[in-house]
Amino acid sequence: MNPYSALPASAFWRSAVAEPARHDIAGLWQPKFLIERTDNVVTYGSCFAQHIGRALKARKYRWLSTENPPEDVSDETASEYNYRVFSSRTANIYTATLLLQWARWSFGKAEAPDEVWLDAGRAVDPFRPRIEPDGFASADEMRRMRGVTLRAFRKSVLEARYFVFTLGLTERWINGQGGYEYPMCPGTAGGRFDPEKHQFENLDYNRIVTALEEAFDIFRAANPGLRFILTVSPVPLTATASGQHVLTATTQSKSVLRAVAGHFADRCDDVDYFPSYEIITSPVFRGAFFEPNLRSVKPKGVDFVMNSFFRDMATKFGTGEAEAAPRRQSRPKRQPLADSADDLVCEEQLLAAFGDRK
């Protein structure tokens, strides 16, 4: 008799992975929490986080949006202006340090910089460069609307029961003089690149852990009952400024982020990790969930991930049969920033255009 003798079938590769049909592999998640339909859930992070919000809404869960368009605005226009992409109009938050920056600004721990980018007479927000299709009418309007989003972000944290955050990148660009971070390298989605002040950094494990700890502590102080669910985006890097091959840079980045997520899930009772990354990228699934570009996730991959989410939760808490993904409904037409079949808003995808120019 030894410790392995009493382990369940899920603990062994042959019985849990090799023998079942690929799409029958289940039980990858042992959730800590049961999300009730009456619980407010907010979603932020990289592009893949948008799938979670959509899945919650499709299944009639209470996905919370605290920054909504005017009532007379069409769905198509609201989509063009990036409403209801995340729980407030932060745009993509790719890194843990960028999340901390939003947390500090929203809860009065720091002041947002006055920097503004001008483009053909329009004002562009350096921290949400693609949030308005044509930019803002003036710098004052840009700052006023950013203030609206900061208050909406704060409100979403205060009213949420669950805060879902998808970790996307370790690579980031900062203003070395001001010490603040941009979601995109200046000169890509807007602005002009200045090598004297714009600096590249590739965050390591300790920096990411420290940033998430501070962000979570800010949120906990404001909302002691808040719980966190971390995921890691399975979408590879569009481009890397690290000097590495983009494939190895992707592996390093995702490995670090996965280790960080595991650290928090193992040590914090109020933090869980959902393995969307493993479901999409595992060799077991032989790349079946990726589009031909080997980067964008197919709709069937998204459905498999989200069905796993709700099925494993139902299994763990005995809430009955998990619901299958509802039939996909057509969404308003828009000019997507991502080359995904599921039409995600993803600023990072813009970097692909710079490779095409060479």
C-alpha cells in the first residue's frame, strides 16, 4: 500500500487523458466557488476574457456592466465604441501591473497622468488608444471620459461578488520618465514612439506576484467579500520585443503567468484558477481549437472551454446537469481588431501589421 494506491482515475495520465476520447476529458477544474445566477460577476484582462463575459450573459448569469451606452444608441454603435466588452471601458488589460495601475487610479492611490496623444486634431487616450474609433474631440473630453471609466471600474469592484481576470502578457511598455504603463507600445495603436522615454520591460514572476497582491489588497479593502478567478489567455503573442523567437517568448510568458496563477490559487482561499489555457493549448487536443493562423481560438474551442467551466462547477457542487452552450446568435457587424472568428476586441493584434511591412 502506498499513497498512489487510493488515488482516483483522474490522477493518472493513462486513465484520465490517454484512454478517453479527447472531447470526453473532463474534471480538469475543481472549483472553489459556486457562482449563483444572482451573483454579480465582472470580467477584465486580455482578449480571451471577453469569452467569459459572453458565456455568462448567454447562460443568463449576472455579468455586471457598470459603464453602459446611452439608451438611444444602437447595439452596433455601442459595439464600435467598445461598450460591454469588459465590465467597464478599460479596454484590454494585458498585464498584472496594468491592472494595478487601474486599481490605484480608481481607488485614489495615484493620479492618472495628463499625457494625451493628438492625431489629426483628435485626442487619443494613451491608456485606451482604441476605445473611441475616431478619438475624442479634445483632451478635456478624453480626460473626462477616462474619469467616467475610472468611476465605473471602481463601481464594478465594489458591487461584484466575483472578479474574473485573464492574464495575457508579461511584456509591457512604460514611460520611463513618468513611471507609468501603456497597454500598447506608443506608435502602434496611436501616439509616437520616443526611444528616450519609452522603455520595454519583460516582467518576471516576482514582479507579477507583487503587482497582483497589491491590486487584490486594494480590491479586498474596498469589498471584503470579493472573490477572484484567474485564467491565463491561451492566445500566443502576436509579436515580441524581447529579442527571442516569438514561439519561445510565448512559452516563457505563458509559463510565468501560469505559475503566478497557481501561486495565488494554492495560497489564497479567495482566489481560484480556471484552466482555459490548458484546455486550448494542451497537445492532447492536437491544436484542434486553433484557427489556421495557429493563434485565434475557434468558436468550438471557446464552447468547449466554457462548457467545461459550467459542467465542472455543476459536478463539484451537485447543481444538476450543466448547460450546453446556447446557439450562437449573430452580433452586430463591426471592424474587428482581431483576426478571430469570434470577433474579439484585441489591440495587440495590430502588431501583426508591422511584421507584414518587412
